[in-house]
Amino acid sequence: MEAKYKLSLTPIAIGNVILKNRIVMPPIATYQSTDDGKVTNKMLDYYGARATGNLAMIITEHSYIDIRGKARQNQLSISSDGDIEGLKRLVDAIHKSGTRAVAQLNHAGSAAPSDVTGEIAKAPSSVILPVSPMMGDGTAPQELTVPQIAEIVEQFARAAERAKTAGYDGVEIHSAHAYLLNQFYSPLTNHREDNYGGNIDNRLRIHREVIRAVRDAVGKEFIISLRLGGCDYSEGGSVIEDSVYASKVLADAGIDMLNITGGMCRYTRKGHNEPGYFQDMSSAIKKAVSIPVMLTGGVKTLEDAETLLKNEAADLIGVGREIMKNPYWLNEQLEG
């Protein structure tokens, strides 16, 4: 049986870290934290169970780096040093079974509701998010100033430091699913006329600054992944050619891995539910970069994962919904 899934079970290096296979649980929000974003026993049980399922790595759910970038009530926090103790317990629950742990760092931008943050949302431009269902208040946010952008860059770095202190193997910078960094990248939501808007290099400026600040904070040995909402699959939005160019820029900036998904279309793609439904994008990116590329979306069986790896759609496969439903999915696939 294991020979049948040879590629899925082959180890891979992400930076200086060796993963035991190619199957990863991607970040899926459970909103099981306390009101102020602290880890709960329910979360420890949830992630601990999934870590026993023989997965190579778990990327924990998106954690807000600042209260002004909080997306929802009960979202996990990595915004203060007071969060570290709980996060250590979470990492320990994952590491206990030999699974690697990566923290996803996020700022919601215009997707941050004012009844959660207590403030009017701020974003690259004063543009209502073109997503359905609505995220945030569904109203136009305030445009970020350059000093405010610099503050957010620093918040990503400090959050990464906390992740390292908590014992995580790495961090993932969230630039997908219509959140802040994705709002900078997408021409649908970035209408700025300064150095952070206009051409794609300017729209990626904050990404390069965040990567540099995070790397300075955590050092060379720590994994830095970036989740890229590379294509909006929407008129006037980012296209596959943009995602390939962006991936080369981001790889050159010093990340260790790319996790490919949707942009303003979020984590679904209209008219598609086949295994690896973003594979047209991930395949093109994999050809263009030398760092590992991860693909998620629609994978239901280990055979699906093996086929995607065989077709060189990606180097790692994220299995979200199936593992969310069944923590022992991988073990059962191997036994079946």
C-alpha cells in the first residue's frame, strides 16, 4: 500500500527542516479560542488529535497580529507576549506526535469588523471588499498611511518572534482570501498612487518588507512560508501570470515555501470542485521557483494527493476539510 503512495510519503526539506511526508493540514479557522484569543483546552484536544494522524505538518489557524486586524470573535491571537504561554501548550500538543507546527500570521485589513476591533477598518485603499458573503462591515475602510504600514510590518515581525519563542517550527505570512496583504496584492483592492500601489512590484512592496522584517526577527533556521492568493479569478483582478511573477519575487525575498490558494475568490473557485482546483496556478508557479510549493483545495483521498504530486502540480498537498472531519484521515487512507 505504501508503494502506491510513494510520492506522498517521501520526506521533503522546507528550509532547514525535514518533513516526514508531503501531507499537510492547512490553516482552517475553528474560532475555539477565548474572547481575547487565548488557547483553550478544546483547541489542544482538536490539534492534538490531528497531530496523531501521521501528518507531516500542521499550519495552525490564522492568528491576528494586532487587535485592529482581528477578523472575528474568538480568533486565535499572537498579538501580545501574554499569548505565548498558551501557544507553547498548543505547539507541544502537535509536536508530541512528531508533527511539525507552523503559525499563520494575519491582519484582516478591511475584513476586520468594527464591532470586533472597536475601530473603523484600515486597508490599502478606501475600497469595499469585492467578496461574497461580505467580510468586515461591508463599508469602505480608511486608507492606511505610510507610517501605519510600517507599524504593521513591525507587528508581523514581533508576532513571528512570539511564534519562535512558543516553539513553532515556522510561520506562514497570510496573503490570501481577501485579507490585508492580499488586499495590497490585488488590483481590485489596491488603488494607491504611492510606492505601495500601481504596478505589481509596488503592490508587493509590503510583502518584501514583511519578509525582511520577519527573517531579521527569527533568523535563518526558522521556516517562513507565505500563503499567496495568487489569482482572483475575477475580471480586473490578479491573474496567473501575476501569481508566477509574484512567486519569483517572494522567493527571491527569502521565503522557504509558498502555499498557493485563491485571492478575492477566497478558498473556492466557481465551477470547480475537482481535486487541486487551483492547480493551473500552482503548476505554473512550481515551474518558476525552486522552493517547495503547496497546493490545497478539493483533495479527498490520498490517491488525489499522489496524482497531483505525480503531475507536478505541487511539492506538498494540503488536506483541509477531510482532516477537519476526521483527524485520522491519513492513517485510514494508508490502511484502506
